[in-house]
Amino acid sequence: MKILKMAVVFAAVAFGTLVGSAAWAQQPVQPTLYERLGGLKGITVVVDDFIDRLVANKTLNRNPAIKAGRKSSPAPYLKFQVSQLVCELSGGPCKYTGKAMKESHAHLNISEKEWKVMAAEFKKSLDKFKVPAAEQTALFEMVGKTKSDIVVRT
């Protein structure tokens, strides 16, 4: 019986200390990247500009596979898919419904140079809408993870 009383007292003290200090409960919740980007509205504005840049880019359009791909995946479709993908990967409520990166890009014969052009265009869109440096870094880290599935030649 003495052991049971001591266990109850110990548990009460431990619980009281935890609740009393409440230091753990006061940790500020960090907003997700999705929230820091302005949610779906912020994402779609940047993606819209970005896809328009890609479609007009002369270097990318010199690749006949990319140029042909514009017919099977027109700009409005790309904008939708990329917005969904960024939304989901940044912690938003969207669910990406497109193909895997490797499957959707394999036939485009994308080079390292074309990847760099794409990244430069993405940077221009992010800068245009004043996306802060920390968020840009996080986005480029996300995009960078797809590079090995997209770039097929040097």
C-alpha cells in the first residue's frame, strides 16, 4: 500500500510539474512552407508566371521533344499540375494527381543546360513576386529532389 501511495504522489508531482510549467505547450507552431508562400493563391500566381516563362523560352523550345510536349501537356494543364504538386509538397491540402516525374519527363530528353534554364526562369518568377529567400531556398530544395528523374542528358 505504501508503494502505491508513493507512486500516486510521484505521478501527481510529475504531472503537476509538466502542466504547471507548460513550457512545452508554449512552443510557437511554425507555419508550413505552404502558408509562408501565401497558400494556393500565392503558389498559383507564381506557377502561372513560371509556366508562361517556360512556354516562351527559346532555349527550351529548341528541344523538339519539349516543343512537341506542349501539345500533349498545354500550359493550363501544366499550371494546374505544378500548382497541385507544389501545394502538396509544401504542406498544403492539395493532392498531386499527375504522373511521376520520371514518367512525365522521360520523353522530353531534357539536358542539364535546359534544367539550368528552367531553374533560372523559376528564380525570375519567385523574384517577381518577392518570395523571400528562405522560401526560395526551400522550393529549390524540393525541386532539386526531382532533377535525377527529369534530366536525362548532359
